[in-house]
Amino acid sequence: MKKRVTIQGVAGCFHDAAAREYFKDEEIEIIPCDSFPEMFESLSTDASLLGIVAIENTIAGSLLQNHELLRQSNLQVIGEQKLRISQVLAALPGQTIEQLVEANSHPIALMQCEQFLRRHPNLKMIEKFDTAGSAKEIAEQNLVGHAAVCGEYAANLYGLNILAKSIETNKRNFTRFLIVADPLLASELKADEREINKSSIVFTLPHTHGALSKVLTIFSFYDINLSKIQSLPIIGREWEYRFYVDLTFDSFVRYMQSIDAVRPLMNDFRILGEYKECTYEI
């Protein structure tokens, strides 16, 4: 049966591209949502849906809202996908860069391509809601003189002509996405235990000296690597923090032993998911 995957953004966006890369050997149906809260709401009301959600970017850092949305849900992480974020300049066929007057895109995408765009003073940067949405708008409304700063996939999807590729200033721009599912569906799609080498957990600690240090020491003893640690303040509890941690390991047995060892030291502990790490060849 065709998998249904909900994303934030319109068809052709980077969430769409990441979903198709993760499920590249399968046919999927994309269910677009306007926002991340809307996406998580859809996932909570339809247990047959899968979701893909950006969780961190190598330039912008962690998407803190999505950490909280994931924690507040009952969803489980079943996998991850890493995607290079590369932008193109695309317009209706038959136009040159010199004939264009506007560059439309999400404000972050415009900022990431500012050096290229400033070399073309005829292009006025106009902020839009979405990168792929800008390409869609230009194509559907036949906007002559407008260009979209978007991904190559979006440009091709909406039939735009690519005038310049890889226009982002920093070429080492990657986003990491998590694939999430209802617990019952997650149990069916979860990787084999022999392939699992990564875990995402969340917890709080008592407000005592050395609380975090003790946890880190135990993980080190069991040869567990902390590939990411993100702290967020707990609203209403001054100077107390919630920790989101990604663990990588070679032995699932040693990983489970480490979890059993640290669990008594933690409060509000939850395993968000255990999955196979995505290795991206740069």
C-alpha cells in the first residue's frame, strides 16, 4: 500500500525532496500542511500517516519549536534523512537574468543567497512564505519578470527555467529531517535491531550539583557517543532545563544497558525513537 507522508510546505519544497529521498524505493503520496503545528495535528488525528520534520540545520542550528512539538506528541522517530540545501534562480522560460525585476523566496533563502543576488541589482528581493511556493506562484500566475529562489526539484516540478544553480553563499548547508509515525505504525516500520545505531531521547534532571556530569560519565563508560545535546528552559521552573540528546552507538545491547543505568538519575525521561543513522556522502 502506498505510504502517505505529511510535510510542512507545498509540493516541491525541501521537506518534499527529503521525503522522496528517504522513500526513494517506494511510491509515496505527499500531504502538504501550511505549518508544523498543523502537520503534528494531522498526525495526531490520522494514525496511518507518516511525517517528516526538519529538526536541525548546519547554519541555522536547531529548530526548537519542532523539538517541543515532537515531545508533546506521542509520535516515534523511525528514521532520519540529511539533505544538502542548494538554491537555484528560476523563472518562466524565455527570460534572462537581466530581464528580471524580482527575486521571490522565503526570507531565510534570500539571506542565504544575498551575495549572488546583490551582484544583480536589477533583482529586488521580495519575501514570500515559501521557496517552492514562490516557484509555484510564478508558474501558475505566469509572472513575467519574477524569479524564484528555490530548490532545483521545485523549479523542475513547476516547469521553470533554471538560470543559475548553487547560488547560496555557504555551500555546506545541510538540514537533518526526522521521519515520525504513530507508535503502532512505528513498531511495524522500525529498523531491525541489528541496524539500529542511533537514538533520540529527552529528559530533565534534578537541580543538583553534577547531575548532568553523572549522566555523561555513564554514557561514556558504555561507549555511547552524544552526537547532539540541546537544552531548553522549562517554562515556570526557573533555571531548570529539558535536555534533548541524540546518541550513537555500535552495540544496541550496550546502549540499552546505558539507558537502564541513567534512567534512575533522570526525570520525565522518554525515548523519542531508535533508528538507523543516515550517512550522507559529502
